[in-house]
Amino acid sequence: MSLVGTPGADIEPDAERARWQMPRTGWPFVLLALAGLIVLMSVIRVITGANDLTSSGTIASALALSVPIGMAGLGGLWSERSGVVNIGLEGMMILGTWGAGWAGYQWGAWTGVLVGVAMGAVGGLVHAVATVTFGVDHIVSGVAINILGLGVTQYLSVIAFQGVPGAGQSQSPPTPSIQKVSIPGLSDPLLTLQNKHWFLVSDIAGIARGLLTGVSLLTVVAVLLLFVTYFVLWRTPFGLRLRSCGESPTAAESLGVNVYLMKYWAVIASGAFAGLGGAFLAIVAGTGYREGQTGGRGYIGLAAMIFGNWRPGGLAAGAALFGYTDSLQLRSGDSSVHALLLLIGVPLVGYAVWAAYRRHFVTAVFAVVIGAAALAWYFSTDTIPGDFTQMTPYVTTLLVLALASQRLRPPAADGLPYRRGQGG
């Protein structure tokens, strides 16, 4: 057993090193964690009476809110796995929303999705040319893409939507919607069970109904893309070559990998995923392009990717976390967000005990302080101020990112400049 990158790892005994390593999280662990979370949510729902915690409406809304964040995060994952930092995801999403709105009202929803993906990919291409070919600092280029995306769409709106019925300088005409699908025969029985408010049974019914009924086909495509990404990047020679460029491009080059080409493919794909997230906002979450409708989701997607440790499964969990907290504050306001304090506080205190057992004392202190504060707030108040309710998704995301920072391991060459032949 080895501990890469830890000072003094070559002289520590194996048993000591093992104590400091994070355990591998396979499917049994993930499923057990999900089951424990559902049980905890059910207990808190019964105690607080906040039935929206696990209602089908909340879950369905959370799923829809998670998709654009997940697609932006997936774009960041492709780019950063190749060694290119992409904070221009927000600008690429903006391009995707405009492309989907412009093409969607003229030629249909799916054409709008394809045009949104293409416009996001164009943003990715610009970022690739700047960073890979010309060696521009990745952060500078990403900021420029965000500014460019906003400016270009404002300019194009004036040209394309001026005088068009139902449109204006900041919005497109209404676009057609994408078909929603359900598993037949489940909706009514699951709703009946959910409304019984039984412990655990009703919660599972509500979650299942939210995930399996009235789901947009584009949501299904987005979920499939998570699995496709995992397969391509971790189970194919192409993915191995791409990830090697993010770990050690000089070593990859010495083995015959065209590092520039791999980075181009990754960053263009990154823009396409971000564009798909933007298209989802315009066509599924909304009824067309609206200026400012991305709402910083490109940045949040980047945070979800970091929380997920640059892997699709963790990224999906991070996107779901933000989508769920955002759904709670949008649908039910103060009551459910107040119950969310309990849902945050209890796991944090438990995590603090686990971290102390693992001798991660800084993490343990941070977790117990925040967890105790959340519990104290819950027991000392009956409501949450409206302003804080709106901040809930962002605060929750920051807390989780702070706790996850102890186990993060980005690609070794992420963000580092690379020139062909520099290893020679």
C-alpha cells in the first residue's frame, strides 16, 4: 500500500500510512450511504412534519435543477481531465441557452438542443485555441469566454429577435417543449402511498415517483451521458490517453499521444456539455432563451465537479445536492429549509465523530462546529429568514466543498502550461 505525494511516505510503515488513507468507495458503500440518507430524511420528516422533504414534487424539481449543473460539471470534468482548467463554463452555457432559444422556436425543440450544444462547443473551441495553441493562461481565457458569451448573445438578440412577436432584446419567442416520459402504472399508486405519510414507505414512494414519472427525455439523455463519460474516460484507450494528458503530458507525448489533439477534443466536448446544460435551461426548465437565466450555474457546476473529486459519480452527487436544496427553498420556503438545518446538523456531527476517529482533527472540529451551530439554530427558532432561505443552496454547497477539500486530488498537470517537446 502506498501513499503518493505525502511527505515522509517513504519512511512511514504501511500500517501508519493506511490509517491516513481514505477508504475506497465502491457500489456497496454508495448504496448503504443512500439507504442511510433516506432513513435519516424519513426520521426528520416525521419529527418536523416537513412532508416536502421527500415529496415527489420536490424530488422531480430537484432532478430538473440538477441537470444543467451536472452538465456544466461534466464539461469541466472533460476539460480538466485533459489538463485544461475551464472556468468559462458559464459563458458556454449562455451561448447554449441562446442557441437553443433561437433555433428552438424556428425548427423545434430537439433542433434547438443541437444548436445549443454546437454553440457551446464553439465556445470550447475558442478556449482550446487560446489555451492549447497560444498558451494563454487558462483563468484569463475562461474569464474572457464568460464575458464574450454574455456580450455575443446580447448582440445576437438585438439582430435576431428585434421585431419578432413574443421576443425582445433579452428573450426569444416561446419554444416547444420536449416530451416527458413515465413508467406506466406507477404514478397513482406511488402518490397514494406518499400521501399516507408512513415512515420510510411514503418517503421511498415519493422519491420513486419524482424520479420515474414525468421526466423529460432530455433529462434521460443527461443521465445517460454521465455513464457514457465514465465508460469513455475510464474504460477505453481514448480515455486513458486523454487522462494521461492531465496527469503528465510529457510522459504521454513520449508514448506517442498527440497531446494537443487530445486537449482540443476534451475542451470542445467540455463546451458541448455546457451548451447542453444551457439548452436544458432554455427548453426544459424554461420556455425559451432569457437573458441571465444561467444564474451562475456554470460556476456551481465547476464546484460540483471539484466536490466530486473529478469523477462522474461524485459530480452527480454534488449536482444533486445543489438541486435538492434549491428545490426545497423554491417549493416550500421556510418550513422545509428549517427542517433542512436538522438534516445538515445530524450528519455533520456524525461525520465529525468519524473524522476524529480517523484522526483528521481539523476536519472534525470544523464539522462539529458547523453541525452544532445548525442544530442550535434549529432548536432555538421556528422559522428561517426569507433572505437566508434563498441563500440555502449556495451555503450548503460551500459547506460540503469545505469538508470535501480534505480528500480532493485534482489531475497533476491541471492548469499547467504545456508546449510540445518541452520534456525533451
